Amino acid sequence: MRVLQFGRFYPPSRGGIESAIYHIREGLAGRGVRCDVLCCNKARSASRETVAGGVIYRAAWYGDFLSLPLAPGLFTQLAKIAGDYDVICLHHPDPSATLALFLARLPRRIKVVVHWHSDIVRQKAMLPLFMPLQRWLLRRAAAVIVSTPAYARSAHLAACRDKVSVVPIGISESELRADGDADAAAVRARYPGRFLVFAMGRLVYYKGFEYLVEAASHLHQSVNILIGGDGPFRRALRRQIGRLGLSQRVFLLGALSAREVAGHYRACDVFCLSSTLPSEAFGIVQVEAMCFAKPVVATIVPGSGVSWVNADRVSGFNVPPRDPRALARALEVLRQDPALARRLGERGRRRFEDLFTRERMCERLQRIYAGGE
């Protein structure tokens, strides 16, 4: 079986969908499946990279228009290579990839699988224009994969419920936990005697970091909040931290290497995901925190699977979005009750082992791709 993962970007580009595609590709390749990727390059040149068990095709990228990539090479490259595959997996939402697939006029022998990561959220104004293509895509798909039960209930999937399977995104523990011990010690030494709340993600509109920053105003003085990642909201967050007088308690760490990420997970007392919109469909960072047996405080985002990934009072606490005081209350409970924090972290670790390993995910996907489920 030869499989093509078709998505917008791929690591080293960062993001939840990028991470999901990476773990799918690596996991399937590790199981002996030929698995390639077609995506944009984030540069004005195309590239072809040979990796273990596959090839990464990157089309030249000329920026975005209305959040859609300007990458005509996606269309020409797909037309050139599509016939080589038994299964083509499209990672939705991606109108450009859907259009490319439609124009490719694939023969029926090529199975199309849709990984439905989320409904279209930010570009709702364009949705009426895209709906005919989206309906075509779902009719053409042999299977639709969602990562949580929340998206299995999406109104957009009502007409194809019989095609929908829930397969949670899984990650590789060995890759995530590699190294990090020395980095964890360095983090703890940098903030001696502090209760450390770690958060990580792109500093963008739906992550809700401004509410986490404000929550610091309601937390005990011994709490430090460490936010890893970079993005367009960095300057606004820095101004907010200064305005609230929190520069000695809330720290923007910038982009972190994989080893630094592992070090911060090991060092922290609790992980927090403060997202506000269903653009945060899953929250892989929660799974990473569970892998390290850290309790999670997350938000209940309507229409998202975030609060399913973090089971309330099992692996942590879920609180309403855009509510700094609710975030602070949950974090304070964990600060004041280390035994409870430890129990939640241990349960989260078991939840990771039961649901969110890369091997478990790819075992299911291989069966679905092959038509055995």
C-alpha cells in the first residue's frame, strides 16, 4: 500500500495539523507502509526530500491570500504523482488541497481518506463558496477520520456518518522524552522554589494566552507562568505583562527546541491550555503533558475536542474559556494540593498510554486505509 498525506505544511513548520501529519507519516513508515507527503515549502522554491520510508514533496509557496496558501505547485505536483498511490489522505480544513484533488480527477481505484481536524472556523465568510467542494470531497471519501467524538458530531458530517471513525492523534514517547533531564534541572534552577505553570503554542488569536497572563494576577506570588512559542501576538502579550506588573512572574520564552520543550515539560508542575475557539480542535500539547505525567488545566471550547482529550478530574481540570479567574482557581487547587496534582498526572499518563500513542493511532489508520475497518 502506497499512501500520500496531503496537507498545507509539514515540519519543521509548527502547528497541530503539521504535528499530526508528521506522527502519521513516521508511524506508518515504521510499520512498513510507503508514506509520502505533499505540502507547501514556506519558501519560493520547490523541494523533494527523501526520508525513511517515503518522500516529502514541498511546493513553492508565495504567501497566503485570505488564509489560503498561494502555491500553484501543489496542483501540478499532485497531478504528476497522484497515480502512484493507493490512498490519498487530505487533511481538512484545506480548501486549496480540496480544489487540487477535485481538479486532479483521480481514478476511482485511488481511495481518498479525509482527516477532518476541524470545521472551517476563521474563514466562515468563505464557507458558502467552498461548500460545494466540501460536499464533493465527503462524497468522494471512502473514510473520514476525526480525532475526538466532538467532531464525529459535526453537522457538516451528518450526511456521511457511516464513513466516520474516531482515531485520536497519537505521539511518539521516545521522540518527545529524548534528553531533557539536564534542561529540566536548568529550568528549575532558573526559577528556584517556584510553582511552574507551562504553556506552549503559537502566539495567535485563538490560544487565549492573554487570559492566562491575566490569571497570574489572581495567583499566589510563588507561581510563575512560562509560555513557550512565538507569533504575531507576542508584542501585545509583552505589553499586557508590563501593564499588569507581572514581568517577574510571567515569561515569554520564544521558540523552543525539541530538547527545551522536553525540559520544560519535565520541570513544570502543571500544564495549561487556555484556548478560546474551536480552531484549537485537539490540543496535542495536552497529550505531550500527559506523557510526562503532568496534570493539565484546559478550557471547555464549544465544538472542540480539547476538553475530551483532557478528561475533567481524571487528567486535570477543564474550565470555561476567556475566564482568568476560573483558570487561576484551578491552578491554585493544584498548587495547594500536591498529592492531587500527582494523582491527576499519573491518571493522565495512563490515559496517554490507553489512547494517545503513535503506535495505537497508526495501527487503526493502517486498517482503515486498507479498507479493513
